[in-house]
Amino acid sequence: MARVWKCTGLRWSPEGPALVWDGGRRSALPWGKRVGFAVPQGDVRRCAGARGHACPLRAVVPARSTGARCEECARLDRAHSVAADTIADDPRPYRVYLAWFGPGMVKVGITAVERGDARLLEQGAVCFSWLGTGPLMAARRTEELLRAALQVPDRITYAEKRAVRAALPETGADRAAEVRELHARAVALSGWPESLRPEPCEVTDHVRVFGIAAAPAPLGEVVELVPGGAVSGELVAAAGPDLHLAVDGRGVVVLDTRLMAGWELVSPGDARAAAGAGGLTFPVREFRRPPQGLF
């Protein structure tokens, strides 16, 4: 009988990305590793729970949900989330950052100082710079200031990030240009909280960390997992929660690992057999390509 695994997500560390499974076991993901799994026939996707606790209802959740939580567990998760702006008394110091995901895509955000750049890796930021450091509420006010004065968003969808990831500028200087320009405009604004210390513009580039410079451009993305479906492919890059898998006969396809949570998954060996020669039987949405010149 095939062994069943439950994935809790993709985590980044200085050693690179790793899949995390129920019980805390981790699977390191070096480039070239074969990644594969199948969803047993007749399985259903159930709520992944919240804050380390299982869902008491074992509620069924939609296959295309990246949150993998029922309404009650999603509410509990957000009730303890800094990102959801539901915590005001966190005593830890925070950093405000500017993150760049592709041409015209810069966002502002905050993260606890103790987390380093883990938040930026988790979001798939191609490059970033710190903007300031201080108490949580001062960081929040600075984030609001940039949104209001400079029209800088605090969210960019993963669909937008994936759409431009295959056509990034080749040089680090070109990738950093928008961050540097926006950083200069931001520090020149009046109204900064006195308790927030401005940080110099020092751009960190994640292109090599993600492996996307040397990898072939992805052709599409897995939109959902389905019972009886499978994937088996070679890992060529990763960014945020996304794995870029080179699938035999299909080219490179992006798998958002958040879609894996809540499913019971069988081992890679069973996945290769279930996926067959094509290596992929989950539904895939092809990326739209920019129109080519007429001549």
C-alpha cells in the first residue's frame, strides 16, 4: 500500500527551499531534484486547519483555494496575523521594505526584523531593499504613507508575478532601478513617524537564489489538484511558493505548492506511474505570450 503524505507548505531558509510535511519532516529541494506525487482516486481536499491546530470539522475545501482553509479556520488564522493588521501590540521591531517582482511591480510591506529576508523569499520578490526600521505601528503608518502619497500597493497577486517572471531584465542594475527610484521618493516624503529609522537603499537580488536566470521560461501553471491526477518533473527553479518543474513532453510548468495543502498525497514512485509518459495529469493553464512582430 502506498504511503500517504500531507504537505503543509514550502519554506525558505539560507539553504534554499524545502517542502514541509505533517510532523515537521522536510524535503530539501536542490535544483535537478525529481519532484513527484499523485492524489489518490476518490480523495477529497480537507481544511488544513490554523495556527498548528487541525480543523475540528475536517471541512472539505475547494481544490483551487490557495488558503486551503474553511471559513472558521481562516478567521482564526487572520485573527493572529500581522499581515492582516489584527495585532497592534507586538513589541518586536519591524522593517518596512520595497519589493520588486518585475517591470512596474513594486510593493511596500513590513516584516519582523528577526525574520530577516524570509518574508521576501516567501513572496517571490525578485529584489528588494529595506526602507526603515521601528515599532510595528510606526511601520504600519509608513506603509500607509507610501500607499497614499506614492500609490504604492501592498499586495501583488501571484498570477501577476508569474506572468512577468520569464521576461525579467538581464542585469541586476536594471532589476534594481525601480526600487532605487522609489526608495529615493519615499525617504523624501514628509510625515514619516519619528520612531521609524530610515534605512539606506541597498538592493538584494534573488534571481540566483531562485534559479530563474538559468531556467527555461515556464509555459503554464497548474490550476488545481484533482483525484487520480499526478505530476512528476525535475525542479529547475523556485520562487515564493512556486516550483518550476520540467515535465517530460510538456516543458516547464509552475506548481503553486499552496495547492498541495489539505490533500493526501502518495509517494513520488507512485506519481511517476500515475502521471504516465507525459509526467502531468493535473489541469494546466497556459501563460499568455506577448504578440510577436508581424515581420
